[in-house]
Amino acid sequence: MNLRESFISKFAASFVKPRFEIWFAAVLIPENDQAFWVRYSTLNPRNNRDLFPMGTLWASLFDRKNPKNHRTTVQSFPYEDVLIKEHAIEFPEASVGPDHMRGKIQTSKSEDLAWDLEFRHKLEPNGHLPRWLEKTPIPKTRSIVSSPFTEVAGWIRLANQKFTFQNANGHFNHIWGTNRVSELFWTFVPKFDNDPDDWSMEIATVRPQPFIPTLTFVTLLKRGIPIHQHSILRSLRSSTKVEYPKLRFKTRLNDYEISVESEMDKDQIAGYIYRDPDGSPRYIEQSDIGNVKCVIRHQGKETVLNAKQAAGVEFHGLRPWRKDHEYLDPYRIQF
């Protein structure tokens, strides 16, 4: 699958129409000690009187040097205001295409949070599921990384502050389906600290529906060369411990043994709600300036890697992760 095929709207291209569709990017910006997360989504609810067809724009800014700049904001629009074109999806004052993400959204402090991101693709699009499974109707949520471990340049503006960058590292993903997954735990490290071998890693554990076993998928890069895992058996044999706000993963990838410990930054967490097409909530907490320790054992050699405030870490589940936290819910709106 090429870049354009991985990006194109499944509402427009699929025989079976999805109920939701998402394009998102996590961008880590070491030159500014910042990170940025942006998401463009559409929802076509299933016979639900409380939900309406809509498009939603989401954005979070994380700032290690100036935590006061941390923002999480979201805005919804009637679905008819979203234009699905061949080479771009256009929202009011925002657009996403295979090579760009642009937009502007107002924060709760009545500031503008705006962005203009350009993606410089390095690798081919990559899906996590085996191809034989992708061709079946079994998966209710489907995902493809349109641009794995991509390079990003551009700018972000918060009110009158403009942050420009040329050498950010990111992850550009396209997700669609008829039902959202029940649980998802994710860690993404495009660059480790003081790492002469230039490792990168993405690991995710997914529980598609309640009472179904979890699946763990991992991708490693060494000096830009990807090592993917597409074995369902290996995914089932992996283990994940959820100790909020920490995650612990153990898995294997070919002849690599991998252990990962990740933790969200406690002071800068984005909290929000996704809704399934049936209306049920998914509670999300995420920090893109999280901390990670990764141990890789291969052919008798152990490599210990660390990323301090330089990783994306996400918790996604059916219940709130904290009782005292107010999660943004853009779906409780009538146009």
C-alpha cells in the first residue's frame, strides 16, 4: 500500500462504510523541548439519539521548558462541514493531507492554537495486522501508519507565541472502523537519549473488545531499518502490566527480546473522551513528553535505552483513569 492509498478516506473508498475515521499525528520536537498531538476525526453514529454525525478537531501542546504553555483543546462541527477530497480532508479552518496537517482551534482561554506541519516521509506505510486478517471482516477497528517515524517541519502558534522547527520526529496514523477498541496502551519513542545505534520504537497493546485477549504489536528501527512484528501468536504471548500512570511491556520480535517501562509526565496530561458509534465512552489520557526505559536483548547482548520526557505514552479504556479528572467530551453537542 502506498502513501496515498493509506491516507485516502475509507468513507469514500470502502465498500463497507466505517462508522468513524481518524487521521492523527504525534510530533516530538527536541529542538524546542516540546511535543504536539493533533487529530482529525469523523463520526457517523449508529442509531443514537444523543450523538450526531460530526467532524472533530483535537490538539494538545506539551512544553517541557514552559509547562504553562500546555494546552488540550477540541472542537466539533456538523459532518456536512467536512469536505472529503481525493488529496485532502478539509475541516473548518483546518485540513489534513498525505504530506501536511494545518489548522486553528480556540482553547478554553479563548486563545488561538494553530499549526502548520509538513511531513517528510522516510518509510513505507505499515499495518500491524497480518495481511490475511486485514482481508477479513473480523477487525472492527483498522489502523495503518501512513508515515512511520516520519520527519516533521513547520510551526505551532499559541496566542502570540510562534514556535518553529525543522527537525521534529513524528508518527502519522490513519484509523477507521465500525467499533472502537475497548483498551489500548501505547508507547512511541522516535529517538532515545545518547544512543549511538539510533534505535526507535513503537509498541501498542490492544484489547479489541471486552473479554477478548490482548494483542501486542511492536516495531523497532535500528539506524532507520525497520523490524516489524506481524505474528498473531507472538502478539498473544506478549505481556502488558497497567500500573497507571506507568506501563510495562514484555515481548519478542524475531530473535529480539524487548522489555519496556513507560510513564506519562504527571504534570502535562491530555485527558479526553472518544465515543464509539453506539455512544459508549472511551477514556483517554496521554502525554507526549513521557519517560521510557527500553531493554533489548539480542544474541547475548543487552542494550539499555532511555528517553527522558521524549516519548508518547497513552492509556485508553472503558473507565476513567482518575476520579478527580475532567475529561473533554466534544460529542455532547447539538448543532
